[in-house]
Amino acid sequence: MVRAAAIMSWSRARFWWDMPAMSTRVPTTITPAEMNGPRLRKNPAARDRRRAVEAALWIDAHSHESIGLDAIARETGLIVFYFLRVFNRVFGITPHQYLLRSRLRRAVRLLTEDTRAITSVAFDVGFNDLSNFVRTFHRAAGISPERFRRATRGERKIFQDRIRLPA
């Protein structure tokens, strides 16, 4: 009978503070430090910085390949979850974001120096899908790879296309 009454009170409770079992355990005041969770070290150790930089150099060297997070962590000699924390703490971005940026840097270099098709550039830098490459490039640069290539070659008709002078 008592259990049925407890279940009934749980079902009628609308908010967590209305629940009878929780009302005695919830502290009345929460300090800002408790709200933010555990404290993180702001400055990583020199050993962790060195490992993160080595990982970034390895990512740059192998960015055209299909790279998994476990392969990068294995190269640095760290567990995957700890590697994620260290890399993010040192660079401020995740390894996947760094990999995308590395691929985009290489794509920019190929688009400006080479005359290959954009599709082959996308596949050479490590993207497996042309639409994913174009979308990622557009988000990063603000223009499509084709417009970027034309702009770097001096084929700039930005103002001429937008402003037509009356004859």
C-alpha cells in the first residue's frame, strides 16, 4: 500500500522539486563552481603539448588518407578519450576539425597552382564525396571552389556582374 502511494506521488509530480524522494537530497544553494562541473587545467603539460603537436604534424602528413581517431591516438601513444581532451585543450578544436582544415589548406594550394578538375582535387586531398568537399569549402571560404579558382587567377568580375553602367 505504501509503494502504491509512492508511485502515485511520483506520477503527480510535475517538476523535480515536487518529487518527494528528491526534495531531501537536493541542496538549496548551488555555487557557480558546482554548476560548471569539474575544474579543468587551463595549461596542458609540456609533454601533452608535444604529443598534440606531433599528432597535428602527423595529420598534416597523412591528411589525404582515410584517418581514424584511433590511428592518431595510437601514433601519439595515448588512449583515444585522453587524446581527444589533450588535443582539444592544446589547439582549441577537435582532431576531426583539424583534419578538415588540413585538407582544405591542401585543396587551396592545389586549386591555385594546378589546373586539374575540382573533382580530382577533392579526391586527392582526402574527401570521398564531391558534394561534401564543395559544402565544406564553401563554409570555410565563403565561396565555392570554382569561384575561388577564378578569383585567384585574376578572372574577377565581381563588380562587373553586379553593377551595370547605363550606356
